[in-house]
Amino acid sequence: MSSAPEQEAVQEGRGGHAVRASERAALNGVRRKGRPRPAPPVWPGAPTPLGARFRVGPDGVAGTNFALWAGGADSVELCLFDDDGAETRCPLTELTHEIWHGFVPGVHPGQRYGYRVHGRWDPWTGARWNPAKLLLDPYARAVDGAKGNDYSTLPAEVYGHVRDWPQQHVADTVRDDRDSAPYVPKGVVVHDDAPDDEWADDRRPKTPWADSVIYELHVKGFTKLHPGIPEELRGTYAGLAHPAAIEHLVKLGVTAVELLPVHQFAHEDHLLRRGLRNYWGYNSIGYFAPHAAYAASGTRGQQVGEFRRMVRALHEAGIEVILDVVYNHTAEAGELGPMLSLRGIDNRAYYRLQDDARRYADYTGCGNTLSVVQPHVLRLITDSLRYWVSEMGVDGFRFDLAAALARSFHDVDMLSPFLAVIAQDPVLRRVKLIAEPWDVGSGGYQVGAFPPLWTEWNDRYRGAVRDFWRGALPDVRDLGYRLSGSSDLYAWGGRRPYASVNFVTAHDGFTLRDLVTYERKHNEKNGEGNRDGSDDNRSWNCGVEGETDDEAVRALRRRQLRNLLTTLLLSTGVPMLVAGDEMGRTQGGSNNAYCQDNEVSWVDWGNLDDPGCRGLFELAARLIALRHAHPVLRRRAFFSGRAHSADGLRDLAWFTDRGEEMTEADWYAPAATLGMYLSGLDIPGRDARGAAVRDESFLAVFHAGDRGVSFVLPGEPWGAAYEVVVDTAVEEQGEVPGVVCRGGESVVVGARSVVLLRVVGG
């Protein structure tokens, strides 16, 4: 194990900084207890595939092939750990195309391992090799020993530099030679084959984009308090696979779950110091490993099989699995962050650095940005994606801060290597691809700009719908675009309405209930003086901040919840719900619960005992069922708005409360009411047998005024009569009488409500 030359009285660093030998000796401490264990034989092995792969080698000997890309390193040691933590070091002497590799006989699944990578320590040029630090294999398929929950702060030993160096402005330049192995997670060798024979029988639902309804959930948060899940399975993959969890999803009618990050992630030091933990998981460190803390079965490879069984159970229920993935940055943060993996393997090759190579280019707000323009980084990401599709069974991905992945050298480039590779990949181009189409860098906001194959989180939909229902839109132009598929953003290059993932809430921000309960964020529990989280909530508290016993306010809030859900599920595009919103989940006004791994964030299933919350769930399920039943509500092509018959009937028409079609002046005038007519007689495309698609026609009336309005129903050719299907002014939808009104007559639309009518004549 190499170390800094201690024979010198003083080591000079750049900028005149000096480290005295006595100071370094105090930092070194004891690197490893006991005498080194003899290393097993290491055969040459193969440079591919990367990672640790158990196989039968030459002469029928079973063992594991280890391969690590470390382009600029001087040497690499494979470190094997037994159950009591004793370490055995095996030099990897074979080097092929910058990949260090070797086959170790007798190493079987369950073996824990890591790497020590030797090279120069010269932070001023971006070189940060430090063999005192045990590094996690970027290709590790399972991780054991992630002790973040056991610490009140990250141990100083996990940093490549001296974290507590007195002169903090140069602290990252002083190498820390203490051994990090006791404090960092290890990779685990796993068997490449699925653990149960039934995995081969898995059948993917392959739900078409236009038919999809996405449900964003957190594995732990969704299951932790569920009374129908055995306590030992709550908070785990097995808990999400339990029939009680799946039953709720099936009753609701969603077609896909979008899981908040399940790649192995780490907890930030600033959270640990405040007694908190990273709950959301946007702090990845292992792109192939299911997060070990969500496994009920064990962390020595068992988590892989448990995750696969969860996917299989969801598939059997007709539900796809989409992963929220974080390839834009890692848990190693900026230059003052810990050394856990990529930084110690080859800092300059894995991360984007500034001209001052000590510093990291940060387009993510998390301290670093992966250098996706580098072939080996692009390979890491695409290998990971293919692994989760081909071997773990997932059906798609939502890419966190996707604009950061699309940057070439500085600017976002829709012809970037990442997007080009995805477009031609025979595996990845066939799964669901969702972009969060922005990052925090200059020019990072890219809503509507991603190429075909991609859908996008449409935050302009979120803003317009929130503003309409709080009475903040100056007119209804923007609302019209958002309700009808956002053609102003996506009608180019062959994209379809389902390029827009419509959402009113997401994991970050207020829950749906808090959106109508709070106008100000309440993030005090995060310990940051309520400075964190967005101040742009676009919420309305209905006159009282926070929970109240005022029944009139409570009734108005319940109505607003019904309005927001109904608007979302009647809009063209792909709707996304957040777990618990369908039953009134609250976070107590927190709009940034990323570190609240507790009842603040966990779904409270007791809400279903409340009649109002239960009614909200039933309304959501009814609207989703209506959406599934009617292709006019989930169109595969944009509306034309043009007349296709002599009587002037169009596929989409907009009406004022006078029953008249909207004029140019109406679109620019202040208005609280908008009628949207969807014709089922003019739906582009054909069914599987080539027949024209026909459906019923609907009129949806959205009214955000504080007083009711008489809305004149358009007569022929639009409809001879209309039947009320949904009326959010009614507390219990079972009480909606199905009143039939003739065209030309008026229907009363209550204050702040949505009425959906089916055309029954014409």
C-alpha cells in the first residue's frame, strides 16, 4: 500500500501549502489490524464484462472474474473481505484497454469486495488517487455494509482529503492516509442467473404510452405503514410485492409505478449531523445495485432476487415498473465530499471539472456532474440501463435532471452522445424513457426539446393547472394547450400527445392536499431554517393556512382536490399521480421532504377511513376507469381542430359559458370558465384489426369562479342531449344523478367545480 513519503521533514504543496511529517503521522493511524492474509492466486481472467462475474473458469474451476476500468491508475488491488472484516489484497496485474482484470478461483457469490486504486495525488490537476480508501465497484450488483443509518456524521476516514484540516480553503488538497475500509460499503459477488426458475416466465405488460397512467411511489414510504402488509416486510421490495399493496394499485387502475431511486445511495454528512437521513434517494453510488436498506431478505446478494420477485408480482398484476434514475451526479459531491468510488478510480475521467481542475462543474446542484461525453462513463450508464431492463425486468426509466446528461461539453445538445446512443440501442429504445427536461445550469430548461422516443415531465402543465384553480391565470389560453396535449410544445418531429407526462404534484413540492391547505412552505423539520424548498408553490389555502376545523373551508378543500384530480385525468397526455394523493396524504406543509424518513413522508393508510379521503380515492379510480374505457380521453395523435364533415363538427372545440365557440377575443379575455368538447367520431388511427376507432363524445366544463355559473350546452351538431357523468361539486359521486339535459339548455356548474357530460344524442 503506497503512502506519502514520510522521510521528508516537510511536504510542499502547490500554492505554498505545507504538510509536516508529524502532522501526517498523526493522521495515518492504524491502517489495518493484524498481519496481511496471504493473497489467493489471481489468474489473468478477462477484461469483459466489467464488474464481478461468477463463472466456471479454465479447467472447470469455479471463481469470479473481476474487471475495473481505471484509465489513469498506476495499479489496482482487489480487496476481499471475510465475515469478520479481515481483508485480503490481490493485485490485479493484467491491463487491457485501460481495464484491470483477473480471475480469482474459489470466490463465490456472497463474497464482499472492493478496490484500492494507486496513482498520483495532485488535486490541482484533478488527480485524486488515494489507495488508503476502499472503493466501491461501479458495476457491483449488490452492496453490503452501507452504515449510513449508524452514524451521526460521516467518519473522517471516508474522505480522500483531510476533512478537518485547519486551513479549510486547501483542505481538499491534503491527502488523508487513514484506511476507510471499516466505514464504507462493499460490493457483493452475485450469481448472474435469476434465483428462481419462474423468472423466465415473466410477462411484461407492454402498456402503450397513450394508455398509461403512472403512479409515483417510494418503496419504503408506500409500504411502511400499510396495515395489510406483515410488519417484517414493510418498507421493502417484498412489501411492495405483497398482495395488499398490489390490491390498492389494481383498484385504483394505474398501469405503471414509477419508483423513486432504488439504486444504492448514500446519506449526506450534513443530514447525518442533524439526525436526518436521505429519504428520496437522489444520491446514488451504485448504479447496478438495488438499495440494500429496502431488502427484507438480506444484503449479501439476496436483495437482487427480492427485487426481481417484486417486478414479477407487479407484472402479473398488469403493472409496469419504471425506475427514477440519477445518472447526472453521484454521492461523492464536490471537492469536499467523500471518496467512495468514482473519485478514487479516476476523478478526471468520470467527472466534469472546471478549468481549475480542483473544482467540479456542477449542473446538478449536488456538487458534481458525471462526464457523460466520456466513452467509459457513457458505457457505465448504458450498461446499467440494459442490466435493469434485461436482467431485472424493469420497463422504463425517468431520468433525473436529464438535461445534464444531454450536455456535450457545456451546452445542452439534443445530438449529444447520450441521446444518440439511446436512440440506436436495440434494448433501450424499446422501453419507456421519461426526461426531467431541465438541470440547474445555464440553458438547462429544455421542456419540449427532447427528441422522439422521449416523453417529458411537463411542468408547464403543473403550473397552468395550479394557477387556473387558484384563480391566477390571466386568461385560459395556456390552460387550453395543457388540457389538449400541449401541442405547442410537442407537435414536432413525429412526437405525440403522450410526450407530455402531465402532473399537478410530484415527490418534490406540496402533496395534493397540502396544495389546497398551505400557501407557504413549512420545512422547519429539515433543520435549514425553512430556507430550502421552492417559494413558487402556486398554491391556495382556501383562506386559512394549515389544517382547520372550519367545515366550510374543509369542504372547499375537498372540492379543490376533486377538481385537480379530475382535471389531470381528463387531460390529453400521460397522467402521473403521486402515491397517497388519491387519499389526501399530507406532509404538514413541507414541500421538500427529501430528508424526512418518517411519518411526514410515509403514506398514512388510515386516511382511507375518512369519508372524504375515501371518496377522493373512489373518484380517482372512477376517472381512471373512464379513461381506460374511452379512447377519446387518451388520444394517440394531436387534435386538428378542423371541421371534417359538412356540419362543421370538429375533433376538438372550445366553448364559452354562453354555449358559443371561443373566438380569438375570448381566448385573450379574463375568464374563469372553459368548455372542452372531445369528439369520439373523429379519432385518428385504427385498432389492431384495422378498423376505424369510434367512441362517445364528451363535454368537460372547468369553472374556477367563486360563484356558480349557468353553462349553455351546445346544440347540434355537437349534441342533441348530454348526460352528467362527473360533477365535482357533489361530495359523493354516487349521488351524481346522471341528469340528461338537451342541447341548447343550461346546466348549473357549481362554484369551483368540473362537470363532465357525455353526449347521448346527435
